Amino acid sequence: MRKYPSDEVLQVLETLSRGDEIVVQWRDACGFRDVPTPEDIYYTPKTSRGSFYTIVNDHLIIVSEETGRGEAYEGTVIPIGIIESIEVLRKGRRKRSKKHLKMAVLHGYPLKTIVETVKIICHERLDRCGD
């Protein structure tokens, strides 16, 4: 039987600082009904990516989205005892430069798109629109 969390996971947890970008592999709980062999469906792996926020009562809190000036958060709370691995992608929090955002567009990373619909009036007898 494997030990959770592993010594490697505990070592990574000790080095984390708020804002570190991480990927966490963990085991989720699993419910089932009317299955012939429940031992075949016990393993439900999950992957969560975000910024390290803190550890509270043996639970890792990662933030995937921040709104405003940190006034509201979306994220995931993961019990440390079910974490299989943690990978640190980048240390610390940095603001993205305009150059970085332009590169993201070129490489196909998702960006928020805002579309505005504007009504115009078209006068048929004048053959002009918008007047």
C-alpha cells in the first residue's frame, strides 16, 4: 500500500509560496451503483491547475481565477492525504505583460473575448444606414 501523501509531495508543499503556479494530481472520492465488480471503478484521478493560495487544516487551496483586486476567488480545496503529486510550473506571481498576452494570442491560448452588439436604423428611402 502506498503512503499518501508521499514524502516528495510533503517536500514540495513545504516549498510553496502564495502565487506559485502548480499542477496537482489527486484521487477523488468515487460513488457507484449497480456495478458487477466495484473494485474495477475505485480509482478516479483528478488534475487541478492553479496558483497556490495556502494550506488550512491539512487541505491545499489553489486559486484558478481571481476577480477584481482579489475580492473574489474560484479554486479547488484538496485534502493533502489524497494528493499523488504536485508539479511547480512557475514560482511566484507575475503580472502578464502586453507582449506576453500578444504571444498567447499567437499560440492559441484562451483569452476572454468581449462582443458588443449595436443596433442601427436603416432608412430605405434615403439608401443610407445609421442616419
